[in-house]
Amino acid sequence: MNGQKRSDITIGLPVKIVLKQDQRTGKLTSGIVKDILTKSPNHPHGIKVRLQDGQVGRVKEIDK
């Protein structure tokens, strides 16, 4: 799954996000979802989340 649908993302889910400063390179950061920041049901660039370590970015991949 690609992280564009808010309904696919739950708190505690392991994900890979792209941080704001990594958008040009596309470097992914792994972590566990602490908060879901995007209010809309979907977003073309990925749902914005806060990881447990405090980093904020858009979900690019959902780890299973």
C-alpha cells in the first residue's frame, strides 16, 4: 500500500515516510505512527503523520 488513503493508516502501524528535507532525494525514514496529521480522507502525496520519535513526514509505504 502506498499511504495515500487515511483509512489505511492507524496509530502504531510501522511505515516508511519521506521527511520534508528529503523530498528532493526521496530518502525514506522508517518508524511507528504516533499521530495522523492529515484530516482529509486521502492525499496524492501521502498522508502526513508524526512518528513516535517526533519526526513528521508523508507516508510512502506501509510495512506489514
